[in-house]
Amino acid sequence: MFHPIQAWLARLLQPVKVWLFRAFYRFSNARAGRTHASGGPTTNLQIPVPGTSIKARLYSNALGANKPLIVFFHGGGWVIGDLETHDPFCQALCAATGCSVIAVDYRLAPEHTFPAALDDCLAAIGWAADHVTELGANNSRLLLAGDSAGGNLATCACLEVDPACREKIVGQVLIYPATDHYSAGFASYVEKATGQTLTTAIIRWFWDSYLGDLPAQAPAAQRAFPMRSTKTASLPPTLLVTAENDPLRDEGKAYAIKLQEQGVAVSYHHFANAEHGFACSEGPHADFHGFIQQLNAWLAGLEYHIEESQT
């Protein structure tokens, strides 16, 4: 437990810590992803959300007419990510899948604590559903996707969208997602506490920054933890990937098992030599290409299912 002076210093230095983490994350992702960039057409947008508006970026692919529009939520622990940190990955995602992609720049903690980010994502999905015919070439369906905290937001939002919007969502892609609070006691929080870029201590800081003064046990906080949801049977077909060297490893696997037990069509893949961030923050190495291959294979099966259901 912090001494009062230590707690006061921690609060005083919090803005500096946040700024440094954001600057480093943007720099490292830009450096790793510089060979990702496809140079395809992009359009910056503003999406209205209650009381304000948020930024978004559309990556258009002319080949996407028979594919869903990917609505992507970036990772970064609800604290340090933005459109720029994931711009190289979104360019690569658009080029590799043939899908048009819209990346959503939800409000960040600690300036905007929970549920601001989740509410922004819900509003963005509703807006995308209403404007889908204007958002690049697509088949008027939505595919929700996100990495880490973004994977958390994608599936939490999918659990809460209204029925009309849910009908347009054909799948979700969850890349090493956060699915429960660090107090849940998953073994990987101990086994993989250190030794890689994302540590248990950083995840604890992310969750504490995101929830603010709201205790993880509070009824209002349960929306943030999809593992605790009683509505997971309502979720669409899901591609979920985990990395071995990741404190989030076990909760991602547990979520995949829960969805399967609830009757959701799940394609689960574990990358045995990878660490958290391999898909979106490390550049186009072998594991990244393996993920893209799995994504395209899953997407082809999803598209076939969509075509079958429409005949």
C-alpha cells in the first residue's frame, strides 16, 4: 500500500508517465510498421458520439464489394493507442484482406475513464451501420476487430449493440484480447509477468487508469469484462488469437473456450513463439504473415457462409 506521499507523487507524475508511454508507443509502432504501409487511399472522418465527436480513418479497398467493412478498434491499454499507432497495421489489414477498414479513435483514459471508450465504440458501430454504403467498397455488413484493449472493446460493444445493428455484424476478430480484470487470477499473469514488452505491471496500470475510481467488483464495471457476460451466446462467428509470451494469454484462451461452450463458431489460434503485439506492433515477420493467412482463410469461410445465407 502506498504511503500518502508516494500516492501524491504518483498522481503528480501520472500525466508525464502517460505522455511518455504514448510517445514511445507511437514511435515504436511507426518504426516497426514502416514496411507495412501500402499507400492506399485513406479518408479522415469525424463520428458523432453523445456530447462530442471522435476521429476515425477510412482505408478504402476497391476490391471489397463482396466483403464486410472492418470496424477496427486499436489497442494500447485504453490509454496509449490512437489512429497513428495502428495506421501501418490498418493499411496492411486493408491491403491483405481486400476489405475496406474504418479505424475508430475512441477517447482515452485517464482523461476519459470507463465507460467513455466503450460508449464511443458503440456509437461508432451504430454510425458505421447507418453509413456503411458510404464507407468504401463493402457488402453492407460489418466485421468488428481489435487488438488487446481494442479486442476487449470490440467484443464488449458487440454484446451491447441494438438488434438492428447486430443483424449487420457478421463476425469479430479478437487479437490477444483483454477479457477480464487482472484480479481474476489467470496463471499467465504470474508465468508471463516479465520478460516481454507487455508486463503484468503495465496491464495493472492500464486497467487502473481505465476504470479510474470504479472498483472492478462494482456492478457498473461488469460491462468491461466480457468473460463475465451472460450474453456471449449472442456473439457472431469469432476468430481469436493468443500469444504465448503474454500475460493475457490464459484469459484469451478461456474466452475462446467459453464462446465455444455457448455455441459460438470460434476459430482459435495460439502463436507458441510470439509475444503480445506480434500482429499489430512488430512489423511483417513470420508470425504476422501467419496471422494474416489465418485471417484470410477464416474470412473466406465467413464470406461463403454469408453467401449461403443470402441464397
